[in-house]
Amino acid sequence: MPIVFVDLETTSVREPWLPDGRQIWQLAVIRREDDGRETAYNRFIQLDELDLSTSTERALEISRFDRHPSLNGSTENVCSGREAAQLMVDLTADEPVWVGAAPWMDATDVLHLMDRHGLVGAAPDVPWDFRLVCVISQLLGRTKAAPTAEVGEMAAAVGIDQSSYAIHDALADTYFVRDLYDALQR
């Protein structure tokens, strides 16, 4: 079964469907096929589609919003929200397992993005239903750490050095999640 490792960077932590709710500004996916081949996708939503007046300064600081390519004069990997939503429709059409650090949050945000762009019906058939895997929950179980334990400490217990990843960059986070997942499968 294919696997998608997914991570997002957003403008706040408020639920996306609420007024002033969070918006995806970076979406990253690594899709692993049955034969082990992997393809990475890294997309940034166009600035003119983001209402930054509803953002929290802390969320933008933590997610390092200043990395957005458009702020640095680049259009590389910048797309519309609709294009990002369509990418997720395409990448999840065959019902892959969805792996993340908080997959229910990312899945909710992606579904909201799809809905905003008319890519799901009134009663959506969600291709990742019952296929969400949280590597943090798995780490807690494997390491028997307290729920308040640092992720980096737990990752080290399974041989992954979190400091070698640019945390809060969605693409780097997907590689971290992938590597944690693989370490937990051993």
C-alpha cells in the first residue's frame, strides 16, 4: 500500500473552518510507492491568497514564514491553494496510508482546503479515513516515555537525531516523520 508522509505549516492554530482560522502556507508530501520509490512535493501557497491579518505572529515565527519564496522574490514551488488541493486529491486518490506527527490536524486542514476549492462534495468520501498514522503516538508507545517527553529525546531512543532536520519547515518535517516511521518499523 502506498504511503504519504505529510506536514504543513500554517498561519495559526485556530481550527481552519472557524473565523480567522488557520491557513496552510506550506504543504509538503513524500509519497512512497509500493515498490519503495519516493517522490517529494513542496508547495507554498501564493501570498495573495493568504489573509495574514488573521495570523498569529507566534505561529508565523515558529513556522519561519520568512522562508516563503515570494518574500524573497522567487516563484519556485509557489502555487495557488486550488493547485495544492488538487495535488492532495491526486496523491491520495488510491487511499494511501497517511503518516504524520499530528496527522489528524494536517488531514483536517487539507480537507478544508479541498472543500474551499470545490474538490469535495457535501458528504466527502475521504480517501485517508482510517489510514492516519501518528509517529509521535508510536514513539510514545515504543519508548514508554511520559506524554510530556521531548520529541527529540524519544527520536534519539530509536536512532534518529532530530537536530539534523530543519524543524518547522514542512519538507524537512516530512523527512523527519518518514525516518521516524521507518525506524519504528524495524
